[in-house]
Amino acid sequence: MELRQLEYFIQVCKSGSLTKAKEELGVTQPTLSQQIRVLEDEYNIQLFDRVSRGVEVTEAGKILLNKGNAIMNLLEEARNEIVGRINKSRETISIGCCPAELEYLAPYFMRFHQKYPNILLKIIDAEDVENKVLEQRVDIGITANPVSDTSLISTHLYRQEMALLIHSEHALANKSSIPFRSLKQMNSIMFREQNKSLLDMYCFSSGFALKSSIETSSTSVLIHWVRHGLGAAIIPISLLESLRDDSLRIVKLEGHIPRWDISLVYLHSVTMRPMARLFIQEMDSYVREVEVNLPCSGN
């Protein structure tokens, strides 16, 4: 007897009709009837009596139904225990990440998940990464801010530099690069809210204030607006390298270029779990691999 045949038999008993059972099982009536006959031939006994409203299970059939239900229940228990064991062994790594880096690091998080599907990554959008690590609300932090607390270990990951994204019909479209101070004459600059303090600092040190027209938290929104000719956007160059759009141009900045270093931080005093250490090793490997293709990356 095959498990499929037992499932068909139990469903016919529940439905009281071959017609209703075939609809529940999603099979044809000839297929269902054939499988029931195979069971009856195997036990050399009739399992159903035909009645006006369908079928009724015989006394012999009731014995098979009782034992069959017990078998199906045992299989379900086994399945639940296996799933429970898998879920119990699944570890969670919580990552506090500054919002400005989430889009850039998304491919890494996806690759890590595909490589280690039994490790659950809990990514938390956090501006105060250092505090979250200190309070042990996350296992690992990724931040652009300098770490001040000596109980934290900070490891440099990569450097982000800004570039100008413009439409192909923009006046600067034929330029491969411009001095950073040239932004002083531009009236339609757009940038992400997360980069505001960095840009303000660089502009101040260069002796001018940036005339921004739009600020948003979304890189995709900035790209959309540039594509429709609403202005030029200042965006991390790492996010621009993958753009393949004939309507857009990337203009690099020269001289005093806005940049910040991204670091990975964790508590020095806490014994790190093997899975968290694995995440750090994989992150370092990924960044080293990717930054080869980023001409503005490095220390």
C-alpha cells in the first residue's frame, strides 16, 4: 500500500462520495476509483458499499480508516518535530545599520541569506548605532559615525564618496568631473536627508552653503527626479556605479570631496557567537571583493 492510496481512502471516507473526494483531492474520478480498487485487491476485501447518496465504509474499511488515521497522525507529529528542531537550531543575528548604507549593503545581506539560509538576519534601521550596540540591543553595528566608547571594537569596512547624478541633457553632461566648489553656482541640488550633515560640513569648510531644492530619504526617488530633469542629485558613488541608463550621467567631484568611512562595530567585552563572527568575516570578504570595482573606494 502506498501513502497516496491511504490518503485517497481517508478522503473518500470523509466525503462519503467519490465525486466529492475527487474534487477535494484534485484528481479524476477514474484515477480515484482505480486506487481504491488497488487497495481492495491488496486486502482482498470490499472497503465501501455503494448507497443512493454515495458510499459507506464497510466494517473492514472502518478498521483500515482507524489505523490509517493513526498513521497519518504519526507522520504529522514527525513532520512537526522535524520543523521544530530546525527552527530551534536557527540562530538570529541582529544588525543595526545606518539608513544611508542600507541600499548599498542590501545585496550583501541577500547573499549572506542565500549562503546561510538557517541564519535569520534581523536588520534594524538605526541612526544611533553605537548606543544600540552598547545596550546590546543589536549584535553588530554598521555606522558612518566615529566610535568614541573604548568598550567597542571598530573595524573599517569601506569609504563612501559622493558624486553628481544629472540628466543627459544637463549643461554639465559632457563633463566627467567638476570641482566641488562648482556646486555653489547650482540652484537645483537634491540629496538624501541622511547626507545633509555631511554635505553641510563640507560646504561650510569650502566657504559656501548648498542651495538645495529637494531633500528625501529615498535614493530611488532622487534618481527618478533626475531622470525627469528636475535637477542634479548628490548620491554616494557606490550606488551610481550600477546605473545603466542612457538618460543619466555621473559627474565625479574633484578636490574637497564629501566622503565618510563606514565601520563595523561590536562589543569588546562580550564573547561573540560563532554565527556573528561568521557574519563579520563574510562581510569583510564581500567588501574587499566589491571595492575592487569601485574606483573611489579605499582608505
